[in-house]
Amino acid sequence: MREIEAILLQAALWIQIPIETAGVLIVAVGAFASMFRLLRFRIVPDPERFHRIRIFFARYLVLGLEFQLASDIIETAVSPGWEQIGRLAAIAVIRTFLNFFLVREMKDEEREYERERAQHGNKGD
């Protein structure tokens, strides 16, 4: 029985590590891509572009956090003790709240962007 537990623990770690790494890479790619877009924004300022950059980066953050949360769930599933489970539960709650507020901010930003586009479009009429 202990052999099966050891195999399952090892399998969970082999699954968890790439998922956690993917979350970090997603955030890093989003950060670098957003920085590149910000540099272009500094060269050619455009208020609409700034909103699009924020929404673009928020999507990467949300996706990265979801991968990190998945990693935490896998780690918790094979966690040996209550202290570890409590620590991971706290991390999962924090990440879930971060994700919730990022999604909400992203939606607010998209609404603001659409409202500004509509106002600019109507001024020309």
C-alpha cells in the first residue's frame, strides 16, 4: 500500500511542477509582452492603447493565477499534514481573491474602454 502512495505522490509532483511552471511562464510572457507594448505606447501615445494594454496584461495574470491555483490544488491533494493543508488553503484563498478582483477590474476596464470609444465616436458626428 505504501508503494502505491509513494507512486501517487511522485505522479502528483510530476504533474504539479509543470503546471506551476506554466503559471509562472504565462505571467512572465504577459509581463514582457505588456512591457513591449508600453514602450510602443510611449513612442506613439494613444489613450485607447493604454486601456488595451491593461486588459491584455490582466488576461495573462488571470490565466497565470488559474494555473497557480491548479498547482496548489494538486499539492493540497497529496499534502501530508494539516499545517501544510492550512498553508496551501490560505494561499488558494488569496489567489482566488486576486483572480476575482483582477477579473472584475478587467471587466471594468473593458467597459470604460468601450464607453470612451463610444464618446469619441459620437464627437465626430
